[in-house]
Amino acid sequence: MDAASFGRLRSAFGPGLLWAATAIGVSHLVQSTRAGASAGFALAGVILIALVLKYPFFEYGPRYAAATGRSLIEGYARIGRWALWLYLAITVSTMAVVPPAVVMFTAYLVGFTLGLDWPLPVLAAAVMAPVAALLWWGRFRGLDLSIKLIVALLALSTLLAAAVSLPRADLSTLALWPAEAVGPAVPFVFLLALAGWMPSGVDSAVWSSLWTLAKNDAAGEPVSVETARQDFAVGYAGTGVLAFAFLTLGAGVMYGSGQTFAPQGPLFSTQLVDLYSATLGAWTRPVVLVAVVTTMLSTALTVLDGGPRAIERSLLVLRARDLDPRPATGGAIYWWSLAGVVSITLLILALFIGNLTTMIDFATTLTFLTSPVLGYLNLRAVGAEDVPPEHRPGRGMRALSWVGLILLGGTGLFYLLTLAP
């Protein structure tokens, strides 16, 4: 990469990091850590396969936005209004589950870190209030800057913690496919949950396309397709590295110890910190605390922006007669959507009775089952006539997309058949 290309990437850098902040959350801190704790490195292949197979569907978001000046939501509408309605239905249903799970985990961690013995809804409100304030006053620029700072702390602390735990991990368990590990210790449904949000749900590709457009508006000029793809590739590579870092944490401090993670939210969200400091020394406790808190805080921030942003754009496009003019964003619909997400989250957390891992497994399994559908829509959108031929995916990307669709769809169908009486 020459100096001019690096300068363009640096000025456009941001949407890929926002997407990475969304991805590096429950899938990493909860699912990757649980994978390492239950099977060592036996599930490393599952994580790697999920990262490879789902890459095209995420990359099509910034590619489409940079190539057309529109979001994937407009791309869905060009396929047919049914496609956009389908996406909106999936988004609304997942937004009723994902934000409560993310905010619940974040609230527990914040309360544990600060020593606050507050009720869960109060802790959740304490987490969401500053996030909403940041989005109100800082808009996209505030979101962009905050995520860069948070992710920098997240990456440094997580990699340091993983490096310390690596010597204790049993690398002999490393496998491309966990044929021997699947069973009582690793149920098949957990493999779906692990792959479902690894590195994230395919619906977040829409958020990535919207953040690419928002970055263009903030910068005052459009970003090239090449630069948008490079920006996303950097963020995607980071999610992969940190997924294996959290796998190492679970394998190093839990696997083979005879202990298991507690399903209750308050215990699960703090057990890793306690185990880590007890195993490797008290000096590691602040490092792990920074890693886990910044992981969930970054996800909470991007989820609370991305969901309402996508809902607003969907409703505006459905209402518009002409798909070429880009509808304005960040208006009343966005703020009402954000208020609705916050209210539903607080209501669910006030009434929810159960354990954290069940809620997360439900959300991640739902995400896995809808991934092939949204992946297909992304492939259709990026290969449509409104995308210049030179910016459509090549044979390799299309082939990888179809392999991913077949494997993800086939696995999801197999899972549904296992549920039949």
C-alpha cells in the first residue's frame, strides 16, 4: 500500500471498527470463552470456519454502500419490497432479544467493577443513559471517536490477558473439527450458538453499510470501494484475533480445572475475572476487568445505534416512492426507535426470570437460523445491476458465498429437523 492509499484509508477509517465493536461482544466474551472452558482449543476450527464462511456477507455491506451511495436496505428494496419487509421483521424480532442480553451483561459487569449493589434495571439505565446522551450530542462523530478509544483499550487489555494465560492452555486439544468434543460437554446447540454470533449476526452488515454512508457525510466526501473494503478487512481481522484471544482465556483458566461457568447472570459475568486473578495473580484483575467491560460497553454502544438506524432507514425507504434519493437519517424515527429499544430493554430486564446463558443461546441460535436468508439477500443486492460491474464480487467471493449459504442453511435445517417430534 502506497502513502496515498494509506492516507485515504486513515481518513476513512472508522466504519469497519464500528462493525468490529458490534461483533466483539457476547460472541467473544461469552461464547468464545465458554468454548475454551468446555473443550480447550477443540472448537477453534468452528470459530475459524464461521469467520471464513460468513466473511463475504459482511463485506458486501460496505462494498455496496461505497459502490452505489446507498445502504443495503435500498438494495433489499430493489430486490423486492418483500425482502425489505422480511429484513425489518427479523431486525425488530432480534432487537427485542439482543439489546437486553447485551445491556444485561454490561450492567452486571459495570456494577461488579464499581461495587454497585443496584437493581438490574437501574444498572441498565445507568449504562444506556450516557450512551443515549453521547448519540444525542455527539451524533456519528461522537460515536466514531468513542469507539476508537474503547476498542484500543479493549484490544490491548484482551491481548495482554490472553498472552499471560497462553502458557497454561493445553494446545494438544487444537482441532479443525470437534468430532470427539461434541457430546455432553459440547451440545450441538452450543455449536449453533457459537457460530450464530461468530463474529456477529449477518444482519449487522446493514449497519456497516449505514455507518459507511454516515462516515461519508461526516467527511464530506465519498469513500472509494477499495478503501471501504480495506477498512472493513482491518476490523474483521481484529474480530478474528480477539475471538481466539477469548478462546485462550477460557482454555487457560477453566479447561480441565473441574469448574464450570455458572448460568446465573451475576455469577457468569464476574466469574472469569475472579478465576483469572486467582489463577494468575491479583495483578491481572484490572487487566481482565478493562477487557471485559470495554468489550461489552463497545457492543452496547453500537447495538443501541445500529438497530434504530436500520429501523429508521427501513421505514423511510418503505415510505419513499423513489429509491434513488437517499432519505435523511438521524431524525425523529431514529430517536423514537432508540427510545423504544431502551424501554423494551428495561421492561425485559425488570421482568426476566431465568439465566443469562439461556437468553444468549436463544438470541444466537435465532441469528444463526436467519443468517442464510440475509446472506442470500446480501449476495443478490451486491450483484444487482445498480452496482457497477467492476465492484461486484468476483468468482472467488461468489463461490465462497454459495458454500457459506449451503453449509449454514443445511446446518440450520438439520437443527430444525432434530426438534421435530
